[in-house]
Amino acid sequence: MNHTGNNRHWKILLVEDDEDDYVLTRTLLSEVRGNRYDLHWATSYDAAVHKISENSWDVILVDYDLGSHTGLEVVKNVSASGCHAPVILLTGRGSYETDVEAMKAGAADYLTKAEANSLLLERTIRYAIEKRQNDEELRKSRDELRKSRDELEVRVRERTQELEKANRELIKAEKHMAMSRMIASIAHELNNPIQTIENCLYLLSNDIAGNDSGQEVLDMALSEARRIATLVNQLREIYRPMKVSPMQPLDICEVLSEVKTLIAPHLQHQNVVWKQRLETESYKVNGILDQLKQIFINISLNGIEAMQPHGGELTVEICRDALNQKIGISFKDTGQGINEEDLPKIFEPFFTTKDKGTGLGLAICYDIVQRHDGNITVESSPKQGTKFTVWLPEKTSSQ
Ligand SMILES: Nc1ncnc2c1ncn2[C@@H]1O[C@H](COP(=O)(O)OP(=O)(O)OP(=O)(O)O)[C@@H](O)[C@H]1O
Ligand SMILES: [Mg+2]
């Protein structure tokens, strides 16, 4: 559309096969005050189709009778070609049917040639343009509204997914806590009877001294009872309500250095190289030293075991998530990796794929990290290796 200052300048296409009518329209338009029209003429249906495709018109005036075609076909062509200009149908004589037909085809208005004078023509054109502009504004607002609604839908969907994930984590944590409580109470209940059995077996073994086969059976029973007693003790140790040792500021590099010393014999015997870059800055967290050491040892030992029989590299890195104010301590091994179906189960108590594993190492890590307000993430590719990252809240200078 062309706007020249306050002086509106409309570009009009007239589709008209009668030159006299073209001249008449031009004259009527020239008589209009204030508005300036740039009138273009298409003398046939084909010429009109060609010009409509330029899509640069403010309004299109179409003669109803175009010889072998009708003006209604032009109106339909305008709608189909995506041209947004309003179309005004000019008819020789007016009738209600023509009016309805014109509207159905998509015309903005219609005008009987006999009635047309410059005032009426100007008014019809002005109203048609204004209405089209309003429609256009409405369409734009509707599009924007639809866009905002779509964006909102996407955000709601994302938020729902986040909430579902948080909910799943919560359920997992609650299940874990419930399981821990159950194990603690079972271990507690088993402790007394197993000690009684152990004592009875011991007393019996004194009574039947000299009876070799009886002694053998008793020794076996005694050793198994001791094994159960040890396991029960371990469970009680792990799942007893934690002593509320106070948290203290800890330097992660120092904790890792102690861990490395503690597991040095394992690294050496199992041919694993501990790779850690020299840190230039310090990373501080609030924590319980023994518990953090236990997490790092459990994860390191798992990594070492996953790299057997040949050994490999255990890469230890510290990073900072400034946004969430967390310190990440990662242990990446070059071991066998974890199967996709096992991955969701590795933190469950008693889940193990090892002949002599108890399946408690990672369950303990999970509990401790939870108590430190942290979390653990795992990335693993079968046959390539696994990376565990322990995230702990960073100790800020104000804490
Ligand atoms: N770095 C790793 N690479 C491959 N698999 C791993 C790794 N860490 C853990 N896993 C898998 O997770 C399981 C559970 O580990 P978790 O430490 O809880 O128990 P475990 O090592 O089997 O026994 P233990 O109680 O002696 O530690 C392991 O049996 C193993 O299948
Ligand atoms: Mg383990």
C-alpha cells in the first residue's frame, strides 16, 4: 500500500473490458477531493489474473460482465491467489442475487454502475480498504495470540515434564528412605537371634568334641552363622540412624588426595592409573569428611572393578556449576560400562552384577549425597566406560 504523507495514495486495479466504462471510472475518481488514486487497467480476465499476481493493489474494481468470463471468477481468483486487496464488483444492474453471489465469492462490496458517482465510489473504496485493514489487524492479533498460546503450551509442557521428573526423583528418594528404614529394622531384629544361634552352635561344638562328622557339620553351621552375623552387623552399621556429626568446610582436592592414598594399593594391583589435573583454585563444600571419603572410595572401587582384568584409566575431575552453586566431582573409567536396562537399578540396595558384591556401595553413596543436599549423575556407554559425577552444594564465603 502506498502512503504519501497525509495524502493517501491508493493503487487501484480496474478489471473492465469496456473502454467507455474505464474512462468513466477514471473521471469519477479524478473528481474525488483529497484522495489520490493511481488507477491501472486490465482489459480482460487473463490480463487481470496476470496483474493480480503482482499482489500490490490496495483495491480491485471488477466489472461483473467480462465477455467469456464473469467478474465473480476474478473475485475467486483474487482469494485463491492469496492477494489481500478487497474486491468491489461493478454491475450493470443491481439485484439481491448478484449481491449475495458477490459476497459468497469473497467480494468486499458491490456497486451498480448506474448509481455510481464520485462520492459513492470514493466512499465504497474507502470503506472496503478500511475494513480490509481492520481485518488484517485482527488477523495479525489472532496470529500473535495463537503464537503466544503455542509458546505457552510448550512452556507448560516443559514445566510439566520438569515437575514429573522432580516427582519421580522424590518418589525414588522416598522409596530409598523407606527401604533404608526397613533394612535397618530387619538388621536390628536379626541381630539378637543370630547371636544366640552363634552361641548355641559354639556350645554344641564343645559338647560333641571327638565326633568328626558332627564337628564338620557344626563348623560349617558356625561359619555360616558368623557370615550372617557379619552381614547383619554391616547392615546395622550402614543403616543405623546416622550420627549427627557436624558438617565442616572441606576442600575437595584434599579429600580426593586422601582417597587416592587409601585406594593406592587397589590402583597398583589392578593396573589402574588415577588421572587428575593439578587444580589452581580451591573447591569448598560443607560436609562430613568420612562420609564424603566413603562415596568417593565406593565409586572409585566400582570404576577399578569395571576395568578388570586389564586395568585402565580413572580420570578424576572437579568442576563448578556456577548457576546452581554446586561443585561436581567426576570419576570417569574406561571400563565395561553399564547396560541400559541396569542403569535405573544401580542405586537400589542389593542390586549387583558381581559374584561377590553386596550391591550396597552405590545405595550408601546415594543416601550420603542426599543428606548433603546433593545428587549423583551417571553417564555410561557399554564397552566404553562410565562417568559418575557427585554434585555437592558449594560452600560460599558467607556460610
Ligand atoms: N563404574 C562402573 N562401571 C560399570 N558398572 C558399574 C560401575 N559402578 C557400578 N556399576 C554397576 O552397579 C552395580 C551396583 O554397584 P554397587 O557399588 O552398589 O554394588 P557392587 O559394586 O556390586 O557391590 P559392593 O556392595 O561390593 O560395592 C554393580 O554391581 C555394577 O553392575
Ligand atoms: Mg561397589
